[in-house]
Amino acid sequence: KDKIHRLVTERPELFTDVGEETTERFDHLIVTVEHQATHIDLLQSENEQSQEQLRNQIQELQSSLDACRYQLENERPILGQQLV
């Protein structure tokens, strides 16, 4: 009870539109924590999806770079022969 009262005193913005009852404040904290946990899960999922997309893009770029290198390596001898 004292910890909740201290929290209300230190962080009143967390308890806007919440009554004076300790149980009401405690319930509000529980709902807030549950909401934050859900939000964290969503952000982690979005982060994993973004990382997967970036890995795929890197792989595609690496493949394109490899193809360009291969093409350059094969054209170099031909250009050398044409100059001679």
C-alpha cells in the first residue's frame, strides 16, 4: 500500500482518472503492465519480421553483386583480347 502511494506521489501521470482506492490503483497498474507486455511482444514480432526482411534484402544484394563480379571477370579477358 505504501509503495503504491509513493508511486502515485512520484508519478501522478500514471494515475490520471484513477480513484483514490489502493485496490483501484493496483488494478490500474496491473492493466498498464499487461498492456505494456502486449506492446513489447508486438514490437518484438515486428522487429523479427524487419530483421528477416533485411536479411533477405542483403542476400538478394549479395547475389546481384556476385553476378556482376562474375560478369566482369568473364568480360575482362574478352576486352583484353580485343585490345591486342
